[in-house]
Amino acid sequence: MLIRYRKNYEKIAMGLLSFMPTEKDLKKLQQTIKHYETNENWQLFLWKEEDDIIGIIGILLGDGQTAEIQHISVNPSHRHQGIGKQMVKELKELYPNYELKANEFTASFLDKCEL
């Protein structure tokens, strides 16, 4: 299930975001987390199964009822189980009036989701 990011999830969130190719550098990663913490248009969600947080998805809410997926990542030991698709599906349910779009780094994954 999707849960909203909170400050006490910072280390877990940074760990999951670090799997994104654009977030390998620690300073860049810290800037990204700060964006999610300080800008209300940047929304970050964690995927929790039982007691484990195993995925993360972040969006940028745009003016025209669009939600651009900025980041999506699943713990490598839980990949290829449909978790990424589940995160996208729940995000669509959370934001039914928004059109989900991808950025250049999430486009190939979003295409696989067949939205």
C-alpha cells in the first residue's frame, strides 16, 4: 500500500531513490529529498508490504491537472513482481482527476504499465 513520505522515513527513501540513475550522487539525492519535503507540488510515496518498505514513487503536480512521475524505484530483491505497476495504479486512484505522465527517466517504465 502507498503511504505518504514523512521525515522519519528519510533514510529508507534515500536508499530507494539511490537506485535511480539520476540519484547516485549524495548531494543530488539530498536536494531531491529536500524538494519533496519543502514543495507542496512534489509528492513522495513509499510502498509498504507487511512491515517492509520496498518501493518509492514521486510525482510533480502540474498546473493542468497533470502528475509527472519524477522517480519510481523498487528494492532490487522485490523487482519483477508487479510492485511498480501497483504503485502507479494506486497513484491513479489517489489522483483520479490528474493525468499521469512520465519524465525522460520514468517514461520507459510507464510505457510498460499500459495506462
